[in-house]
Amino acid sequence: MQICCPKCKTAYEIADNLAGELKKVRCANCHEVFVPKDCEISINLQAESFDDDVEITQALAVEESAPAAAEQPSSASETQTATESPAQEAPTQSDDIKEMFARLSAKTEEVFAAEASVPAYKKIWYQIRDFFGLNRRSNYKYYIVLLLTLLLLALYNWRYAVVRHVAFMEPVYSLVGIKATIPGEGLEFQNITRREFEKDDINHMEIKGFIVNTTDHEIKIPTIHVELLNRDAEFIEEKDITPPLNSVQPNGNVAFNIILAKPSSLTKYIYLTFIDKEN
């Protein structure tokens, strides 16, 4: 059987009984690997000749050393097909790229359209959420601690107003040792009069009036604190007086009478208030 290299056209003679066993052979001239096929050549064969033993040895060597070559294009026709396939696939790849960009453009337009349809207040909320990191659940614990801290500070700062409107909060503040009531809150001094006189050659000052409860619940009367001020409202002296009664009934009043011995002759104003006995 006569075969020829498809690349350099070199012809070889092999035994007919080996023709069916050889799948691929390598050309000794140009080293092209091809599938042996019977070919009839009208031109003169090259001077080089190979005996059957050498040709079979080369063919078997190719068969044993590169078994994986059967899976790869090795012949001239397969090489040509592999060479031509990129040129054939180029238009397909170009179409795929165009289609990919078209889908990407469509998705981008959908995103822009969705963003345009979002209300303004939601956009503002999204910006605030992103700025403060509220889109991360791991940050929630820090904000919870911060909110609790601010709540406790607010409850302490406005404790008097809280107790004034929510009476049951007073025991809660007392439980943690915080005073949440203003001494004498709800009580007023009314009809205050002042009189100076001498007794046993000692000057005295009498201050009297009423302590009025302006609420609808009973209020304990704290210690009465008296301050004497001069013409310029500067402090001269002070004195604490125990109230005549412990408490005042709702919407009731209690009369009081305070006698100060040897008051300063510079006294112009009298300032009355309530204080805790502890102070």
C-alpha cells in the first residue's frame, strides 16, 4: 500500500497487513502527523525510500508515545479544520458579545428606571441608612447601646417633669437613689406679711402667711428656708424653720408664723423657699 504526506507530498510504501493497524504516522521529511490513506500519485516519488521495518517502527513509536494525540487534531485535514474553526467561530463570538452588551444595557436601563421611580423620602432614608451603617446588622448592637444611654440621660435630665406627669416613676427613681421631686412642689406661699418689733430690748422680725396646696393630692411640707437680703438683693443671713404641720390637704392651706431675733437692720427683702431636711 502506498501513502503520501499531505503536506510535503512525500510517498511511502507500507505493508498491506499493517495499513489497518496504523491510525497516525509521522512524515520523516517534514514531521507532519497524518492519518495513513491509500493515495495514487502520478508524479515521480522523491528519491528517499524507507523500508517497511523502519516505517512500521516510526508509526508504532508515534502510536505509543502520544496516545492522547488521537484526541487532538494531528493530520493536515484536522490541523486545517482547527485553524479554520476560529475564523468560522469569530462571527459567532462577535454576535455573543453584542448580545451580552445588549442585555447589560437593558439591565442598566431597568436599574435606572427603578431608581427614578423610588419616592424622594425613600431615597433620603437610603442615604441616611448607608451613612450611619444601618444596612449592616452587626452595627445594630452599638446603636441599641447608644439609644439606651441617651434614654437614661433623658430620664435623668427631665426626672422632675417625668415624675410630675407620671407619678409612679418616683419610687423607681428613689430605688436607684435619685431624687426626682422638687421640695415643696405644688405648695405656694400666700398673703405674706412682715412686721418688726422690740421685745426685751431686742429687735425681732415676724413673718407670717399661708402655705397653700394647689394640687388635688396631699403634699408633705418640707423645711422652710428663710433668706434675708439687703437693698441690692445681696445675701445677709438665713435660717431654717420647721413647718407647723407635716402636710397640707388637697387644695388646703396651713398658716405659719416665723419670728427672727436680732435681724439685720439692712434687711430689705425676704426670700422664702422649701428645702430638704438633709440639706
